[in-house]
Amino acid sequence: MRQHAHDPGPPPAFPPARLRLLVADDNPVVRAGLTALLTDRADTTVVAQAADGREAYEAALRHRPDVVLLDVRMPGVDGISALPHLLRLAPVMMLTYSHEAETVREALRLGAGGYLVHGEFTAEQLVRAVRDVHEGRPHVTPGATRALLAELRGSAPAHADSQFAVADVQNTLPPPSQLQSSVGQSTRSRFRLSVREAEIMDLIASGMTNQQIAAACFISEKTVKNHINRIFAKLQTATRSQATAKWLGVA
């Protein structure tokens, strides 16, 4: 059909709205650097800054940001303490120098949408992570993931197959003849789990949600669910608690 001269045609495509960010960090140099980086862009702008968790919460109440970038260690109210309160107002991404496994796990358990360690991402990766967290897609940088997996290896050496997990994350899985974790390998073999399934079962046993497992393993939640269904079938269990008990040898 001929288009009439007065027909304006399809509407123009507009770029996505700028995300309004709150930066909370006790280091003024870090705050200033992040603000300069994220304000001079078409897709993000920093609407407020804070030096501790209390200031962050008050600023979030006033400005209602789309995403909060939150440091872990701050004087007064720290990031972990402020996290549950901030999550009532906006998605939160931890942005910190701290990659201790206990801290990473607690932040993800409490509901942080991401955990980025300074020095492990570029400016473009940071912006992409911010937008993903805003849209519900988790982000965890490699250092935080390695810390979690190392903790699993240390806390459950008789049952966790974390050597496999670490190698899988780093894409450097050695030949079977070089693997030393014979106990973990026998546990995995007994249930006929693949390397990835054993890794995910370790994370289930640690108490992680599907979203957190997806972030730790750099896979989608749908893929996590598919793995879990296969794990439950192989362990002949129907729930996470049953699977964990059988995996840890207490059932």
C-alpha cells in the first residue's frame, strides 16, 4: 500500500532512559571517581553520594535511585548492615575491594543483585553490570566467585568437589590423572554427577538461591534449574534439603 505524504511513519527509536545511581563509599576519592565515570554518560547519572550506610539510606529515601552502588566496609553503618534496608528502596550492587568469601556469601544471601570487586572490571563492564542488576540479572566478578568456591573447598573437604569447580570456572580443568581430590571425586562418582552438577550441588548445600548460583557460575537461571532437576533425579530426592542431606552424607 502506498504511504501517503502526510503519514509520519514509525516513531523514532529512543535510547534507554538514564539510570539514576546512588554511590555509597567512605573513600572520597572512590566516590568522586565513580561519580565522574558514571555521570558523564548518556545511559547513567549519579544523583547522590553517601559516606556510610545511614547516609546511603537517607539519600535513597530522598532521591529514589534506580540502583545503589554500595561499599562493604564503611564507618558507622557498614554496607552489609545497610543492605536489607536499601533493598526496600532499590536494587543494590556491592562495589568494593573486599572479596572475603563470608562477606560475598552474606551479601548475596541478603539479596544483593551483584558483587563487583574493584580492579576486576572495565568502565563499560561496570555500566553493563549496573543495567543488568537494575533489570534483575545478577553480576559477580571472578575474584568473588573464586572466594566462594575456595570457602566451599575448605568447609566441606570430604564432600565438596571444589577443585573441579574452580578449574571449571577458570576453564583450566586438568586431566583426571592430575586431580588429587580422590574423596570428592568418589562422592561425585557415587551419585554419577557431572563436574558442573557437583559444583552446583556444592552451592546448593551452601544455601545459595538459583539466582545466586547463576551469578557464581556465569550461567542463566534456566540452566541452573535444568541442572538441579538432573541432580535431584540422580540423588533420588525432591527438595533442596533432601539433596543437601544426601550430598553431605547425613541422610
